[in-house]
Amino acid sequence: MTQLVWFRNDLRVADNPALTAACATGEAVHACFLITPGQWRQHDWSAARVQFVLEHANALARRLADLGIALHFLTADVFSDSLDVLESFCRRHDISQLHFNEEYGINERRRDKQAHQRLSELGVAVHKYRDQTVAPVGEILTGQNEPYSVFTPFSRSWRKWIDASQPQVYPVPKPIGPAVEPEQTDTHIEPFTEAPALLVGIGEQAAHDRLDNFIARRASRYKDDRDFPAIDGTSLLSPYLANGVLSGRQCLIAARQAAGSGTTASSGGIETWINEIAWRDFYINILYHYPRVSMNRAFKQDTEALEWNMPGEHFEAWKEGRTGIPIVDAAMRQLKATGWMHNRLRMVTAMFLTKNLFIDWRLGEAWFMQNLVDGFLASNNGGWQWSASTGTDAAPYFRVFNPVTQSERFDPEGEFIRQWVPELAKLDSKRIHEPGRKGGVIPKDYPRPIVDLKESRKEAIARFQALKD
């Protein structure tokens, strides 16, 4: 009899509860990873993310091979096809038990429910584990046993749970047999376009090296530096977290150990970063408790009545970084060139699209997913709905970022703008944020603003206010 570990959003051998459980049985272990290009397209996976995932799947195959476990690459175009593929594999290899870590998008949950029923009928015992969050999904509830819909009380309960439970990581399993020859898969699948250069290294060791480097060198200043896109002040761990190469538990424990040992300064930077881990858990819990948010639905259901503007030329200008608002254009060009965008600028560009252009947040959410290497449904949806004032714990509809003010505050010398909008490189640090200010001459190869920031803000507030009347 043989165990099967089904790898999905957990491309690692360390801190992997499904893998640990399978190896603890003392029986032979196989592993599989399903390549589902049709489903990835339906879920708006970017070429950068596909490339990242496949390269990490290959790295995982090599790690597992050293443990005596073969990772088999199976192909099923969409989730509905995966049931036949899994059943066939289990029959061929006499699988007695299947182990996997849960995912929480509605399509993934439906797939897993069907797989559980199908394989149970075949006589395969199915075991699932809650892995994506530090505190198991559904564990953090209000005093009325209801899910939280506001972050701050969630985070307080989350921290109390951590202090009480002291979560630990699962160790790398010991080899269960001699090393095997790793199977490899092609790192490029048609019809995905060529992915931009990735910002991060490949493999678990690369992820842990980046984590250790961040904790040692930049975490103490994270609170002060994280909002400045021209500064290397963020962890750049999001691609690893989004695709399960690194777990939230590993990040939390590393941060708490560093804070406890006094290896980070007492600036609050490490606590601010831990808060970001809590935000990730919060949004995954929202995805779990309110499935509609993964079905193109607003969390605040009354906002479904908003009449968004038709996308048209304004949407195309936003996507291409040709809006005439320098910080927005710089951020959108960074996204397209690298597959990543600084988090502060994700909020700025999202709010510009939804409040100044008044274009449906769902279009922006999809565009980010189609380009981000770290496109993670829970976080991306949560961030977009926060910016659009349609989501849980969202920014009040009357609080609208002014992108020029944001630019002046967080890119004061215009360094980030100069990097990504070279047409403006010769402007001084005052004019670069708003080239046409007070009759200033806009460089001829740079567009004029496609919208008036003040007037469009007033219009957006009026449309939201109309929902209340």
C-alpha cells in the first residue's frame, strides 16, 4: 500500500503537514503535482506566476527525490479533468491514502469535495490539513462564534491565539528510502506569453535566505521604510508565500525569534511586519467564511448597485501606465516589466482606478492577477475591495488617496518615478510629481492627466453617498 501527497499551493518539504503525515505512516510515498493550464487561465494566472510555480515544482521534485519520493507531474487542463487523472494515478500505484493541504477559493473547495467523494468510493482514505494560515482557518472567531469582518479585533484575537498555542513548524521528513531520479517538467506552457524577469531566486533555500536576510538587515526599519518604493524596504517574500514555497508559520516564528533574541532594533519594525502576516490570515479567513468574494462579488452587497464607468480608453491608459499621473504610471510600468508592484503603490493605483476613473474594481483585480508573480486570490481580492470601499474593513468611501500627495510623501525626490517614467527624468523633485502644476510645461512625450483628480474624487463620493440615500 502506498501514500500519495497531492502538492498544490505548498511547494515545499519543510513545514508541510500533508507531507509530514504521509511520511509518518512508514509506508511508501508518492507525490503528484497537477499542471492545469486551462484552470490557470480561468483564474487569471500571470505568465510570471506560471513560470515561478513550474520552476519551483521542479525544485521541489529534486528535494523530494533526495528523500526517496518521486514527484509525478500530471496534466489536467481544468479542475474537472483532475478527478479522472487522480483516480487513474491512484489505481496504477495502488494508493491507499491521499494527503493534501487545503485551499480556500470556491473552485478549489468544490474540486476537493468532489475528489474526496470520488476517491473515497475507490477505497482511498482522504486526509486534508489546514496549512495556509498561521492559525487554522476558522479558528479565530468572535465571542459570538462568528467570523471577524474587521481586521483590528481579528488581529488581537490572532495574537492571543499565537501566544497561547505557540505554533511550531513541521520538520523536513527524514528520507524514506534511497534517492530517486527526479522527474522534471517544462517551465513554459503555451499559450502563456513570456514572463518578465523574476525578482526572486528559485527554491526553498532561496526563500529562506531572503527571509533570513530581511530579518537580519531590514526588518528593524520595516515600519519606517516599507512605504517608500525607491527604498529596498520590503521583504519581497510575497511570491514565495503566495505559492507556498514559504509558509506564514515559518515567517512568524523567524520574526518572533529575532525579536525575542534582541537581534532586531526596538523600532516596532518587526511587529509591523508580523501585522502583515496577520492581514494575510485575515483575508484567507474572509475567503473561507464568505465564498462570494471569490465569485466576483463585493463583500458589501449594497455596493453591487454602483454603476461603474465603462472602461474604454481610460482603462487602457491605466494598464499601460499612460494616465498622466506620474506615480500611477511608474507603478503600472513596474508591474508590467517585473511582475511585481510595491504594496503602497498597489493601493494608490487601485484607488485611482476605482475612485478617480470610477472603473469596476473587478477589472483591476483581474489585471493585477494577470501580471503579478505573487497574485494570491485572498490578498489581491482583499486589497482591491479595500481600495474600492466595497470590502470588509474597507477604506471609507469618502477617504480617497490623492496620488500626487502620495507621490510627494513617499517618493519625495522622484527617484522611483525617474526609474520607470524616463520621460520625466529631467524634471526637478517638485515638478516631477505633477508636471503641469501651475502652468508647467509637460514633456511632449508624456500624456496630460486623463482625469481631474479633485472633480473625479467629488463624483466618486457622490455616487457612494447616493447608495446611502
